[in-house]
Amino acid sequence: MLIYVSKCAISFLPADIYKMHQGDWNVDHSAMCYMHCALNMYKLMYPNNTFNLEASMKQTPQLPDSFRQSAETCIFNCKDEAKTLDDKCVAAYELTKCMYFCNPEKYFLP
């Protein structure tokens, strides 16, 4: 499921977003910044570029039933995957990449 967040329409290649949804995470830094913008818009990242587990879990009830269990599992599996905390874009990329590879068929992030 590919979702585009228009509020995050910064300078990036939309093809990179498509590539990520196909499992190809070799993307430009601007696509990583798009991921940060999307996560930040939903309050899923703290200012220190770590993942906001509590906010994430509060939002899972909004997901379709077919995605909810996978999302909760992947959230817990990936909650500490942001390692490059001095670059908010790379930190978001690390989180979302983990979420994708946790369950590619149920990946729903932008």
C-alpha cells in the first residue's frame, strides 16, 4: 500500500518512494528526509530523532485489522533501530527500513 504525504513534498524523487515499497532501499538522502517528515507529522519521532513508541502504539487502532498485528509486532521489533541520531533523515530511514523488512507485505508507511 503506497501512500504519499503531500505535506512532505520536499525535493525528492518519487521513484525513490516507490523503490522502497519494492524493497530497494538504495535511495537519495532527500527521500530519507521525506520519511522523517512523514513520521514527524504523525508525532512518531522525538526531537532527539528516536522513535516515539507510545505515540505509535496509540495510532495502531486506526489501521485496518489486516495490518494492525503486523504493525504492532514491527513497531516493537524496530523501536530502537534509529542509530544515526545526528541526522534526522537517516534515523527515520533506519526505522522505516526496519519496518519494511519486518513484514514487506504489510508495510504501509509513506
